[in-house]
Amino acid sequence: MTIDEIISFVSGLDGVLALTPAPGDDWPELSWGDAFFYYSPDGVVPTNVQPFATVVTKNYPGDEASRLDRPDTFRVNIHAGKEEFTRRLGRSPREAGETEADVVDTVLAHPVYGTAGWLAVVNPGPKTEVATRELLQTAYRLARTRFERKAESSRE
């Protein structure tokens, strides 16, 4: 899977806002070239929620374990939730522990946010393309459900 294929796939889901910062935008330079996916049916970047998935193309401070400084290397980060995390890895997010975060084409606990139910795939390829799409759909459904629950409670 390429970054463009991932962006196209996730952007095609109803109500998704794909934020792709680039030079000249109002977003920090560190974020340029990356992608951030929100459930936002009004098309406005939410200020009070995290994205449900991201694609990062470089190391961030404190997040260097995936070695994204290698040529043509990127990582898909997916907030899969506790249930899906446990189903995929056979352990709970709290048991995430140490992982070889630089292995490509493998579903892994996110090296920084694994304990919060985040999974990651470095350079998704033939072994993980189906799983990556399924996980992105799961994260989307979770984000949409949270949004709808919050909207419902604010109407009460």
C-alpha cells in the first residue's frame, strides 16, 4: 500500500476529514507530508479529539523506534481500541510492552501509544494490506460512534 492509497481509502469513508499538512499551511513543519484522519462530518478539524488514524513519514521526538528515517519508510497508526488490539495481538494494550517497532509489513503495538489501544504498520504490504484496511475501518467506526454518542448527549 502506498500513502496515497491509504489516504484515498480512508478519505472515501463517509464523514472523514483527511488533514495533509504541506509547506505553506498553518500546520507545524514537522507535520508536513503526514496525514491525520478525523471523523468530522462538517469538514472542520476538531479541536477536542485526536485523529483516529495517522500516516507518519518521519520520526517524531520521543518516537524513533520505527526508524522512519530510512528511505521510503512510513508508518500507519491506527486507534483500534482494546478489543481489536487484543484480538490482533493476543494480549491487552496494557500488556503491550517492548516490541520491534521497525519491522515492516507486520501489525504491531504502536511503540508509544500501544497501551492506549493503538496499532501500527510500517510500510503495509502484501501481508498486511487486508488487515490494515480492516483496522482503519474499525478505527473509523469507533470514532464515528464516539462522535454520535457525544452529539446525542449534547442534545439531551
